[in-house]
Amino acid sequence: MSDLAAEIRTLRRQQAAIAGFGSFALRQNDLMKILTEAARVCAEGLSVPFCKVCRYRTEENDLLIEAGFGWHEGVIGHVVSRADESSPQGRAFITGEPSICNDLRQDNSFKLPAFYGEHGIISTIDVVIKGDSQPYGILEIDNNQQHDYDEHDINFLTGFANVLAEAVATSARLSTLRVTLEEKDRLLDQKKVLAEELQHRVRNNMQLVYGMLSKQLDDTEDAAGKRGIRSIARRVSTLAQVYDNLLGTEIGRTTDFGNYAQSLCLNIAEIQATNIVLRCDCEPLMLDLDTVTALGIVLAELVTNAYDHAFPNGDGSITVSVRAPAKDAGHVATLTVSDTGSGFVPEFASKRHGLGLVRRLIQQVRGTLAVKSDSGTVWNVKFPVTPVNPLPA
């Protein structure tokens, strides 16, 4: 059981690392910073001392080390090998399949650069970083200890390479967009095009991460592991829906939180698929994107908490409401989540059931939370609203 628990902890840590890197890459415009962070996170995810990202150069037909983690000065920026089967990374590039070398000392067929010996490299895994017309290159982890890598290691590295490939493709597209838009003098149109592209990319990458987490959830039998992975997946899904709500609109900095809350409730109800009725009564309320994202996660955590704990008999109802500031209430809006359940109220200071996250997010938007338990439970979030307007068309 202890081995299973350790395996579950490792899988949860690795999936969280993929989600965290995806979020970082989507906020970062500098490709070199993205590649460097990828090498660091990937090495830590597999507990190895070295990792490198190699870019394929067509004219030279070789693999150039673009970024890395753990290497001595002078390694990054040099060619690691030809793009052929004379090296582990070349074999992975040519075949498109992971290349696993558990002990390079037992394989004399490869031509390895001198720095492998200088760093004492013994074990490696190489996977392809996909591209549009051809692969971008290779993601490789290196170990100075002999290690027999298993299917979980390959799955993590392959999944990570897929997220990295999306980040590289997004960076290339945005670079092309910037060059094109610099030639035009319509600043407003530039912002709209970039915003739409970013929204599509964020949505697509979030869905990719969510799909990977869902697959891991299906493969996990431990109940505690399922709860942990499901919690991460739910938050990724909530963030993805922020961008689903943005697509097709004219906005770049603001959105209608009332409309978003309605969509989020429909999504949660479909996922839960129980006899519990979820109602949503929300007024239009324009908010900045950061506030919408924070409150969306708060809403999802409180509603899911009610589904999970408020209805021991499996019947009842949950109501979500969003109210814009009343005339006599200053600039203070209200988000309310109430249920007709058994009055389940954990200690709010507890970090269980996501309430620690709820508390931090409410503080982030400078809001307050009140909870009342009588015939059911009512969560009342009040938060200040700064008047905002969508960008003009």
C-alpha cells in the first residue's frame, strides 16, 4: 500500500507540474524562457539532474541544444548530434518513437559528444517535440545513475513534450502576428487579433491539459489519488471555460461575469449528472478578466463542495446568484451559493475541500465571505466592483 501511495503522489505531482508549466507558457512571450523552464520542470518531474531541449536544424540536419537544466557552462548552444540513428536523440527524431537507454555503457553503437562523459551520463529518454510540417526537435532527460524507466516515466515525458510543442507553436504564431501587425497602423485591430489568438491558444492548451488529467483519473484506482487529480482537473476546466466565454466577443480585458457564471453552472451540472438540481440566477456584471477568473474558481469550488458533502441522501438543490451593486450599496457586488442540504459547514480556516483556495482567491479580489447554516448552507461573497467597459468595437 505504501508503494501505491508513493506512486499516486508522484503521478499527482507530475500532473500538477504539467498544468503549472502550461499556465506559465501561456503567459510568457519569450520562447527561450519557455524552453528553459520546460527543462527545469521536466527534470524535477522525473527527479533527474539533467534535461535539454534540442531544436532540429533543416539545412544542417542536426539537433542543436537550445535550452537545458543542470549542464556545465558551454553545453547549451552546441550541437548534440546529427539527426540520424547514430545517437539516442537522433533515433527518436527519425522514428518518431521514444528512445530509451537505461545504460549507455552497454550500447557502443551510439556516437555521443564528449560532454556526456564529462557529466557521467548513463541513462537517457528522448521523445519528439511535435511541429506543424516536421518535428520541432527533441526533449531529453539525462541521468548520471543507471535507471530502468517505466511506462509512467514515458507517459509523463511524452505528455510534457506535447504541451511544450503547443507552447512553441503558439510562440511562432504570435511572432508572425507581431511582425505582420507592426506593418499596420491600426493599433486597436492589433490588440483584437492578438487577444483572439491568445484566447484560442489558452482554451486549446487548457483543454489539452484537462484531457491528460482525465486520462490519468481513469487510470488511477486509489480514492485519495482520484480526489486530488479530480480537484486539479476541475480547476483547469474552470479556467478553460473563462476563455470559452471570451471567444467570439469583442473584449480583451473584461467580460460579463453573470453570463460566465451561467455557463459555468451548466458545465458543472453536466459533469455531476445527479438528482441534485443546480439553479443559476445571475445579473449582467462586467468585470476585469483577473476577477472573473478568481470568482469562477470560487464558484466552482463552493458548488462542487455542496454536491460532494451537503446531500447525504442524494437529493436537493443548489442555487447560484450574481447581483450587481445596488444603488444604495456603493460599488459592492454579491455572489451567493446556497443549498437545501444538511447544513454541512467545515471550519473555514481549514484547507480541506478547497476552502483554503477559496479564502485566498476572495482576498485576492478584496472581497469578504460570510457563511450561514440553518436549513441548508448559504455562502455569501461580497466584492468591490470598479466600473469597467468592454473595448470599443
